Amino acid sequence: MELVTGIRSSRERPSLRTAGIAAVAAAVLLPGAALAAEAAHGAVPHIDGSTMGFMWALPFIGILLCIALMPLWTPHFWHDHFGKVSAFWGLSFVVPYALRDGIPAAAYQLTHTALGEFIPFIVLLLALFTVAGGVRLKGHLVGTPEVNTAMLLFGTVVASWMGTTGASMLLIRPLIRALENRKYKVHVIVFFIFLVSNIGGALTPLGDPPLFLGFLKGVDFFWPTTHVFMPTLVSAIILLVLFFVIDKVLYAKEGAPAPVVKGGEKLGIDGGINILLLVGIVGAVLMSGLWKPGVSFTIYHVEIGLEGIVRDAALLAIAGLSWKLTTQENRDANGFTWDAIIEVAKLFAGIFVAMIPSIAILRAGTSGALGSVVGAVTGPDGQPINAAYFWFTGALSSFLDNAPTYLVFFNTAGGNAQTLMTQFPGTLAAISAGAVFMGANSYIGNAPNFMVRSIAEERGVKMPSFFGYMLWSGGILIPLFILDTFLFF
């Protein structure tokens, strides 16, 4: 059956109903009469990337550059108006495209993007964010090299199952408390960003947003677990060993200060019910990949499977249960607020819309306006160059957001998950690893990076500047990624 529906939402800060979701829903509902007329004819509007010039990619480039630079150049303006900036760049595509191809065509693209990508994406992030924010590590650890390394190892392992954001928010405050008696702290936070906020999330779609977008496109849930496992293992071992050596040297330089053991809470976990709810999130996502009932609903030519609807409903229910079952005192002690997820919702609403023409152009291959990009990652024999995919995806993920960057190169490689998994697994692994690993190259490569930096500075740790951090990542991560290239890509 053909339906024309939308989602009604209002902004209530702090609330689960974000302005970003409302903006997308409103855009989908806007041209109702035109949609009904077009649906009656049964035609599916099509966007032909080969007819689009490079100018159509400017909204996507513009929004990503704003995300990268405006928080650094105009932080106060950005904090107050990032939602408006996101909406501006989204409309920079929608309005000209509607004028060129008509309102029904623009509405179809918005509907397809909202229902097929944005809403499932933000629902998963919301569930992970809410559940992880309800788990609090109590007590006081002491920041010896052994304890610090163990915490980084633990965070790296759990990041693929509770998300890099969830793992980072769970562990960063206890880690900073453990460092109270240490003089040298910056290196601990930097390696935390490398491992827990980025590389640790490479093994499942729950770990990092790029991989969940791949899952939505048809990549099997455990495909990254098997095909990106060795690059992740090697990278994590090298970084953990290097960290332990550095921390051991600096600890000795400090005179191996005696641990300061404070009274108060015993070491333990508060909000343990959220660990069970995290298992429920894993189960819901797995279910949607394994259960195919063959039932679907069509909303203005966009087919939505029953399994996706059940998954998203289950994730929202789990988020609601987490909020209900976790005490406010626990969340307050965790420093939990809705600000981060509201920001993500607003920004990604604009990103997903602005990237529509760029993806269409890339799908056009060498005949499109971005044919030079396609050519740079393709050999003379027409085969993909895996090392080029790893570095191109990684380079953009270092300074732009790694989730849309993953989608761009996923589509550059053909955009067919089954073909990539079976015929070009090395290419898909290179794209996956590049997006996740190299998000650690700068503060703006992955959302948890900036969050960790902000929390550390709030707690009195003098973190490196934007370029100071890149001296760390350039000196440590780039040689590691060169080694990864020779070993795996």
C-alpha cells in the first residue's frame, strides 16, 4: 500500500524529541499534495548524478567545513546557531533541486534519506547514548601505569559493543580521577582518544556510526568483526604497548608517587540494569539483520521493512526503560545531559540531506563530476586500490565527520554491500578501517574526541591545542597506519 506519512516532533530541551528529527520530518511532510499526485502515477523519482556538476557537492563540503572550523573560529556563534547552519546547508541542496527537478523529486529524496538512513541512525545513537549514560563506574582507582593500561584495554574492548561515545563517557571521568596524583596526564587522555574513542569501535555496527550506516546499507553485523579484526588487534596492541612504556617512563620520572586512596564509594558499577539493556540493543540490531519476514510498507515509493520498524521501536523502548530505571542521581553524577545527542541530531539532519547529490555524483562513476576521485582509487584495470581507499577515507575522516565520509567512499566503491563483502572484501575493510581508525587523527574526526577533550579540560587537564594534538597523532598514528597499509591493505 502507498502511504504518505510523517513524524510530528517538538523541541523541548532537554528531551528525546530533538529539533533535528523535527526538521527532517517537516521537510518530508512539506509537499503533501504534490506527493499524492506523483504517487498516483506510481513513478519513482530518480536523481541522475551524471547530469550534476561539481556545484551540487558544495552543500556537503560546506556543512562539513563548518563543522570542522566554526567550533574553533567562532565557538560562541556555533554553540548558539549550529542548528541553523545545518538547516542552511540542507536547504542549499533541497531548494535548487526542487526548482530543477520538481517538488515531488525533492520530496522523494528527503523521504528516502529520512526513513532509510537518518531516523534509524539517530535512533541507535539515542539508545546507546541513553543506556551508556546510565552506567557509572563508582569508586576511586589509582593511576599507575598498570591501572591506566588496563582501563585503556577495557575501553578498547567494550567500545565495539557500547559505542565509542558510550565507552568514552563511561570511563573518562574515572580515569581522570585516577590521575589525580599524577603530574603527567595529557598522554593518558591522548591515547584514550586513540583507542577508546576511535580504534576500539571498529568491530561491530554498534561501535562507530560509519559501520552502522554500512549495516543499514546491507553489510552483515559480524562482517567487520571478522574482516577488520586483525588490523584492529595489531593497532591496539602496538598502541597499548607504546602507551605502557611511555607511562612507565613518565611515572618513574615523577618519582613513582604513592597512590592516594580516598574514602567514600567502593569500586563498583551503578546503574547495572543498563548493561542488560545494552544486551537488548545488540539483540535488536542483530534481529533486524537476521529476521526477514518479507513484510514491508511503502511510504512515497520508499520501502520500509517490518524488521527495521521493529528494531527502531525496540531501541526507543530500551532508551525509555533506561531513563525510567536509572536514578537521576546516578545520571547527575555521570554528568549526563542531552546536549550532545541534540547536537548530533541537528547536524546529521543537515549532513544526510546535503550529501544526497554527492552520493549521486559518485554513483555516476567516472562520468560524474567527481570522476577524478573515483579514478584515484581505481587502477588502470578497473579494480579498486585498497590502500587508496584506506587513505582517502581516512584523510577525510580525520577532518570531516567519519560517518558521511564512509558513505561517500562506500558509494564510490559501487555501493552494493553484497558485492563488496564477497568480491571486494579488502576494499570494504579498507573503507571501514580508514573511517574508524583515522577519526583519531584530529579532535574533529569523531564526536567523542571533542567530548573527551572538553571533559578533561573541565577537570583541570591542560589538553593540547587543535594542532598540538595533531603533533601527537601525526607522530604516533600515521606511522602505525602506514604499517597497517603494508600489512593489510
